[in-house]
Amino acid sequence: MPSPNAESTAFRSALEVIRAVEPRVADAIGAELADQRESLKLIASENYASPATLLAMGNWFSDKYAEGTVGRRFYAGCQNVDTVEALAAEHAKELFGAAHAYVQPHSGIDANLVAFWAVLADRVEAPALKKAQVRQVNDLTEQDWFTLRRELGNQRMLGMSLDAGGHLTHGFRPNISGKMFDQRSYGTDPVTGLVDYDKVAEAAREFKPMILVAGYSAYPRKVNFRIMREIADSVGATFMVDMAHFAGLVAGKVFTGDFDPVPHAHIVTTTTHKSLRGPRGGMVLCGPELADQVDRGCPMVLGGPLPHVMAAKAVALAEARRPDFAGYAQRVVDNAQALAEGLLRRGAKLVTGGTDNHLVLIDVAGYGLTGRQAEQALLDSGIVTNRNSVPQDPNGAWYTSGIRIGTPALTTRGLGVAEMDATAELIHTVLGRTTPGSNTDGTPSKAKYVLDPALADKVSRQATDLLSAFPLYPSITLA
Ligand code: PLP
């Protein structure tokens, strides 16, 4: 354990040094802590990393170039970077039971790109790939991409549809994966809201994907990865799981057996900053067959690694290997279920009728609102969430009909099931008292809403009261 004032002293001193150069940055850092302390953070993809993880990022490792891999760098003087990269990879392998871990990706999107190119390099003709490597990806026209896809053998990706909870990087047009691959999606059952494995198998048989992707950002249930692997095998596809959202639940052994992706997938990607509670970043896990291709992530699709972030990954992964992390992961799910039950009891409509992971998707059409209106009304009331599509969403991806909420952050603060019921009450109160607004010409607006400011203020104060017993970063005082 550090000495009692060590964490406060560290952050205070850092701010003092920053303030001497650009006081507005020091002020913004201080203000961010105050804001985070006061708001009921229910963003499913966010968390609070430990002081040790945060501090591991703020140092001279940031100054070092280290292209290459451990022991095989294109720059001199990388022995200390080697130490932290090897440590992070070792912790990741032990934690997840993986044969190989690549800890350089700067984010989840980058981890997915590394994985896609590794699979392509493993499975397609080398000359076409070489051609892609020598050109700037941004310079390629639609026609170039078409030609490239054809040359590479029309590689295809089958992933979860966006409105069912899939992620942009799983072959959708706004992301480069949608240009690299011909994509088709599998949705969820219109009645239960659950993945229908027979339908996935049918789509795989028809489409014959090169990569079958599982993983999501807004699906509130477990996925059976054993069945998904069987489907992939039946059509000769590589099975990839993007566990960005639920990596903490895998690390904490809440998702085991058929629900642990690592033994079933050929390749697994993740972020490190969501339920895993590490620094912002990504990671790829795989077996020995893909390890060499994965290790070419830099320079194939990544710039030089971020040694300071790899140091922080090593710290956070060491924390996740401690026995208390399993308790945390279980509490995340218990809290999500308590939140779901609290909302259902009050009459909210939830996609799939509940949750068995860390997130809950409220269909706010049940309150007569769009996601955009609900998100803003909640924010006015000190509750930070984000709007999200629901399956077959009539309001599209901008306005949406859903609000996604998650418990990793509040659980880190120490809130438990009793506080989740109080949180459900606050959410329900705001949504139940918000009404859709109109445009200036009197037509219904999908963005404007009406909420009594006095009620928003009251809920905001109640949220702050609820949080006051669970201080964020209790060891740190900046004043
Ligand atoms: N994959 C999934 C499933 C995600 O939910 C996200 C982020 O929301 C990402 C990848 C991308 O992560 P990042 O924002 O770190 O690039």
C-alpha cells in the first residue's frame, strides 16, 4: 500500500507543474474530476481506472519510439519498453488463458484493424495485400477498394447488426472495415430480442463469410461462443470475438465455459478501458497460428506503440489478476440486474426484458420519447447516459429509441444493489416526466423536449446525495 497521502501528493504535484505552463489545462483536469465526482455515470463503456493505472501513463515513457515487438525493435534503447510490454502481455495471457497477447493497439478500433489484417494476411494471396500496404489507405477510392476486395477474393464478414447492438468496426460503412469487407449482419429475434443461432447459421451458410464476428456494444445478454465457433467451423470461417465491452466479466470469471470467448475464438480483440478498468487502449489475443501476423500490427495499421499506455495496461492487468477483481465483476452484473429489475418494476420497457451482463437497454418509446430527448433530459438531471438504437429502430442511428446504461463505473465507486434501485427511481422519474417538444412551426421534434427545470434540479441533487456516500477517488484531494 502507498503511504496515506501519496496519491493526493502525486496528483497535486502534477497539477502544480502543469499549471506553471498552461493553467487552463490544469484547471480543466481539476474540473473534470469535480464533474466526474458529481455525476451519476451510467455510460456502459466507461469506468474509473485506479490511481496507479493513471499515474503509470503520466511520464517519460511517452517520449520513446518503439516500433517492432519485444526484443526486436526498429529503434535503439527500448529495453525498458520491452519490460513493460512483456509484462502487460504476460499478465494478459495469464488473466485470459491466451497463448498470445498483443498489447500495442491504441484503441479498440485499432485492435480490430490489427485482427482483420492478420486474418487477411493469413488467408489471402500476398500480392494484393502488398499493394494495399504501399498506398496510403486514405488515398484509396471506392473503385480501388472494390478492386482490392476482388483481388483478395471478395472477403466477407458476418457480424451483428448495428441496431441489434453490433459495433461500427464490424464491417459497417462509416468504418474502414465496411470498405475492406463485403458485410452482412445477423440480427436478433424480433420477439425475444435474443441472438437466434439457427438464423446465424443460416446466414453463414448462405453468405460464406471469411470472418464471423461476435461481440457487441449494446446487447444486454450473454453470447454462446461455443455455438458461434461451431457455426464458423461449418463454413470454414475464422471466428473473431470483440469482447471490448465485457472483457472485465471474462477477466473476473463471470463469463466462463461457453460464454468465455478465449477458448472458442481464433482471435479475440478488446479495449482495456471499459469493464476491464484499465487505461484507454486495445489488445488482441490469439493462438500461435495467428501470432506472427498479429505482431505485425505496427506498422501495418498502427503507428509507434504508446509505451506509457502499455505500462498502464500492465498495472491494470495486474490489478485484474487480483482475487478482488472477480468480486468486482460479479457486482457489476448484480448491479445491472438490480437496475433492470428496478426499472421493470416501475414500468420501463427493456430490450430483451433484462440483462445478464453489465448493460441495460431502455426502449424509451415506452415513455413516448426518442433516445436523443431522453439522453438530454437525463443529462439535465445529473445522470450521464448515451442514446442507442434498439432493434429495428424506427428513429435511426442519430435520434434512436434507446438509452444504454451500464454499471461498471458506479460499481467501481462502490454503489450496490440498494443504490441501483434508487438510481432506477431517478431515471424513471425523469423519463416519466419528460414530454416531447415541438419545432417552431409546430411539428413534433425528435430532439426537443419539455422537462420542468425544478424537477431536473431536484433529481440532480438526489443523484449527488446518492453518490456522496461513495466518493470517487477518495484518496485524492486536490485543494
Ligand atoms: N469494439 C466495441 C465492441 C466497442 O464497443 C468499441 C467502443 O465503443 C470499440 C470496439 C472501439 O473502441 P475504441 O473507442 O477504443 O476505439
